[in-house]
Amino acid sequence: PPPPPPPPPPRTANLFGAACLAVTDLMLEGATRAAGVSPSGAAALLALRAEPGLGVTELGRRVGLTQSAAARMVDSLAAAGLVGRHDATARSVSVRLTTAGREAAARLLTARGEPLAGLLADLTDADRERLTAVLEQVLAKVYARVGDTERVCRLCDRTICTNNAECPVGAAAREAAEAGR
């Protein structure tokens, strides 16, 4: 195989890190305010929007919380009227969004998307296409490090990401699974 590419210049990596953190802050600020929840609560609302009926432990795994922290988060979301618990089996409970939870998730996605769209608004179409290609490569590498599509995409608007395109994280997961066969 060919030798690995040289590491990026330190300045490029530093700018990338600063941009990632600043964009995350902008995205989370509006999204959590719009839904009235914590960052992990926001991720939980979107996970349940995509897949209703997750158990508390699985929901916690997807948002990066321990089972006990996930149980506390679900208690908080339930107290706010955003989720309800339902007996799935004698030993497990599934969590589903309430009507208020579905509305909060919709507000969250809108508030999450607005600052992101604003940051990209002045780019040319060619710049956006190049940025999309670079981000697809970066996300594939992120998946290779994290190994969990749900965790990587925990605040994604999945309908936008897969509208007339393939999710780069899902593609990386499929490629990894095929390579492991």
C-alpha cells in the first residue's frame, strides 16, 4: 500500500479544531435553548425521533451517557413532558417522545440548522461542493475512530443528510462491516 499522507500543518489542524468547537457552540446554543434541554437531552430527543421506543440503556449509549446518567436524563425529560416510559418487557422500559417532545425535537432541528446555514451562506456553490467533499472525508475518519454511527450522528438532521445523497458515516460503517467479513 502507498505510504500514509503527511500530517497536516499544525496551523491547519489548529484552525480546524477552533472552527469545530466554535461551530459546536453555536449549534448547541440555539438547539438546547429551543428545546429547553441539555446537550445530551437534545441528542436523546433526536435519537428517539429517529427510532422511537429505545430502552434507557441504549438511549444512553447513543448519547454517550452511562446507564445511571441516562436514567436521570430520561427522568428529567419525562418531568418536562417530553418523553414517556412504556413497558417493553417485564425487565425493560422503552422511551418514546410525547407530542411536546416531537415538537421540541422539530424546534431543536430548526434552531440547530439556522446558525450552520448562516455560516455557509456566503460561500459560492463551488466552495460548498468542496467543503461537502472534505467534510464527507473527515466524517468517514471520525467514524473510523469512534466506530458508532449513532454517536457520531447524534445531533444530525438525518432527513437532510440523506436527501439525494448517501450519509458518509453510514457509508463508512458499511465499508468497515464489509472489510470485516
